[in-house]
Amino acid sequence: MTYCVGLLLNEGMVLLSDTRTNAGLDNIATYRKMFTFEKPGERVIVIMTAGSLSVTQTTIARLREAIDDKDSTPDQSIMLAPTMLKVAEIIGNALASVRLDIESKMEASKVSTSASMIVAGQRRGGGMRMFLVYPEGNFIEATEDTPFLQIGEHKYGKPILDRVARMDMSLDEARKAMLLSMDSTLRSNLSVGMPLDLVIIHKDDCQISERRRIEKGDPDFSRMSEMWSEALRDGFTKIQI
Amino acid sequence: MTYCVGLLLNEGMVLLSDTRTNAGLDNIATYRKMFTFEKPGERVIVIMTAGSLSVTQTTIARLREAIDDKDSTPDQSIMLAPTMLKVAEIIGNALASVRLDIESKMEASKVSTSASMIVAGQRRGGGMRMFLVYPEGNFIEATEDTPFLQIGEHKYGKPILDRVARMDMSLDEARKAMLLSMDSTLRSNLSVGMPLDLVIIHKDDCQISERRRIEKGDPDFSRMSEMWSEALRDGFTKIQI
């Protein structure tokens, strides 16, 4: 499985994904699930993927092909699309069509070809937008009421976000909340694993402002994880019922 | 949906269930999901249920019928079975057979008839045992390594248990851990709802030692929930990354 989470803030956007892929418990590998596309200052798009690896890789490959094709129209290339809404549509259509292709090949084997994506970005002159694209190609958007979107193993890491995630958080606070949400997921579910990919985009920069790969044993992440464990244990001990 | 959790300790057992049942989001009701059977001092059995209400109700009704039937053998009545293992077997067989019955009626409609149960108890002279019974009737048992069992919406409340649940906890600590695990689930998932049913069984009592229904707005539960929120927010604020 996978855990990817994106948070839309007034100040920018924070995106975090794990990298573990498994086809059965005895076939585990590390694959990047976060893909960035940018023309700095003009547009930045981040896609995070969950679900069937063959579906998501093929979808990303088709999107790249359309970007590289000089004859692509704004209806085909996410780097030419006039709005982030159009970007989400192109990605949704690509995902749905790849999924149907692969599904028809897999009919007999009952293997799941489901996949979903988080798409976040900004075009110069437009607002920051973040979408969750469903396997069928339709999508929903992050809003003030629910500023975070999750795909994959989302349940373990939801309680902390339900409590603290707000659009008016600082980017630093948001990064912390998302890393803690990931930490809970890593602890409770083997199919989600390090390293992590983290991207931060400041509002109106229209480019990746910060990009980090957090490796297993990363001292900052380990320290944060320990402090959080300690805070939880302390809180737990203090409560009298 | 449902959230039920049981924790097996050296000192005894703690069992907690919610009561929300829904057939679609517009058809929500309160049903007891915890059933207790006791002959105080001789045996105590607690069953918690998740999944299709028609399956779990019919299963419990059949188990009750067998208990009330004077001609029942120790192979049929959970109140006569010679061991807790046999109790789990009787319950597993009843669940599997009811599920198959109902499944055959539902074939056309694709409605899920899946259901699972947690069975906990002790017979005089035997040890405390706790089982998770799967829809097919097979089961697994709580052990020192993993002293808690969960059914229903288990993911939201798992991180706290993964961190603190241990067999050598006191019953009070265990109750607190389970109520906090339930609190996280209630906050993040609408299909799990108050009131809650809590049962505590002291080792070798062979009867229910404490039984409580925790209603919505219960002052102790609300206070605990607030203290936990505060502890999480404080911990969150203190962590520097």
C-alpha cells in the first residue's frame, strides 16, 4: 500500500508520500510515488500516486509523453493547460483510460487495477489548488473546511490531522502535523515505509520551494518521532479517569 | 460500521464496543453489540459483534436457543462447553452457518453478509482466553505479543494501542487506553457512535466485575477526551522540527 497526504494552507502547500510498494508481502520494493513538474515561476504541479503500480506508472508516462510532444495542445499537456482545474481533468482522464486498458487485460485474474492520485499546484496568475483524483477520473478538491487530502492507508494518520490541520497553520506546523500523521501510519502498517518524499510550495512561488527525501534513520525524523511518542505516553499517564 | 476492542491482561480483561449501526448513511440506529453470558463464579463469556446486523443477531439468537435448550450437549451450548476453545468453536460454527444461510438468500443483491466477533471469557479452573472469530468461523487468539483484538473500524484507534497496550498494564490503565482508542475512532469516523458498552472482568472472578454504559455527554468520558486533546495539542506544539 501507500500513504500520501497533501495539505493546502493560506501560505502554501505541503505534500508528503512514502515509497513502499508491495505485490504480496514477499515482494516489497521502493518506488517514488511523488512526481513534480515545473516551469519555475510559471507553474508547478505535484502528483502523488496510490494503488496499482502498473496503472500509476503508465499514467505518469503518458502525461510525460504529452508534455514532451511538441504537437500537444492545452487539452493534452498538463504543462500547457490553462488552469489547474484543466490539469486535474487531463490527469483524471489519463488515469481512467489507463485503468480501463489494464483492467481489460486483467479481467481473468481479479487483480485490482484501482489507483488514485493527489494533484496539487499553481499557475502564475491562478490560485493554489489541490485535488484528489479517483480511479474513475473524477475528482474532489481541498477546501477551507477540509484542507487535507489523503490517499492509500489514510486511517491511521487521520486522527492527528482531524485535530490540528487548519488552513491558517504555518508551513512549519503543517509539515510537523503531516510527518506525525505519517509516523503513526508507519508504526501501525507494514505496507507503508521509509524513505519519505516531502515537498513544500510557497504561495505564488510557482515552483518547488523545498524538497527533501527523508531516509530511514534520518536524525530529525527519528527525534520528532521519539518526542511524539514521549508526549503521547506523558499525556496518557497524566490523564486520570 | 462498528468499533469493538478487547484487551487481555495478566490482571483480567477489558472489553469495549460502540453501538452505532447503519444501513446506509440515512438509516442509523443504536444496537447493542456486546453480549454477556455468565454463571457467576463458574463461567463468564462476552461476545462483541461487527458486520451484518442480521447475521450477528441471528447468530446470537441461535447461541441463546442452544443455551436455553435443556437437551443441548457441551458441543452445542456455550454455557456447557468444557473449554473456552470449545466456546470459540461453537460460536465460529454458528457464525459461519448463519452467514452461509443468509448469503444464499442475498445472492442476487450483492449486499455484504460479512461479520466477525470477539469472544472473551474464562471458565473456573481454566485460563482467561480471548478470540477473534472470522466470518468463515475460524479464529485467532490474543497472546502476550499482541494482547488486543479489534473488529470493525480498527485503524483509527490502532496507533495508541500499538504504543501503550501491554499485558502487564493495570486494568485502569487498560481501560484508559481503550477509551482513548475509541475516542480517536469516534472523532474520525461517523459510522462509530456513542453510547459505549464497557465490561471489565477480573482474573479468576469468572463473572462480570464491572459493567458500564457510557452515554453521549458522559462527564468522565468528555473530560478524558478533552484532556487527551489538550495533551496531543501540547505535545504537538512542543515538538520542534
